[in-house]
Amino acid sequence: MIVCLCKGISDRRLREEARRGHRTVAQVRRSCGACTGCGACVRQVAEILRGAGPAVAARSDGGGGPAAG
Ligand code: FES
């Protein structure tokens, strides 16, 4: 479903942006241009970002394999 009509940004794209760590409207504005037109989508974009679940961060556990030692 297209959320930002001005820029043609879908909810799927917004969730993808959120997974990449773009968790605020300001961040997705910069990353994909959502909310940079009329601004009517800002509230819905913010809701999608809030509900997107945890971001995929760089793994800090060495890749998930069994611990050495
Ligand atoms: S619908 Fe997103 S800026 Fe207009």
C-alpha cells in the first residue's frame, strides 16, 4: 500500500527503512524522501516506523555461532 502519495513510498518500503535503522520521520525523509511533499502522510509514516519492530543492527556477537572456548 502506498503511504506517501507524493513520493510513491509504500508501507513495505518504510518497514524496510526502519529495519535499516531509519526509525524517525526525519530519518526516512533523508533516506527515501517520504514526507517531503505535502506532509499529509507524516502521521501514518510515524505509526509504521513505531510498529516496525526492532532494527537490524550490526551483529556484535561474532555472527551467532557457538562461543569459542
Ligand atoms: S503524501 Fe507524503 S508528502 Fe505528500
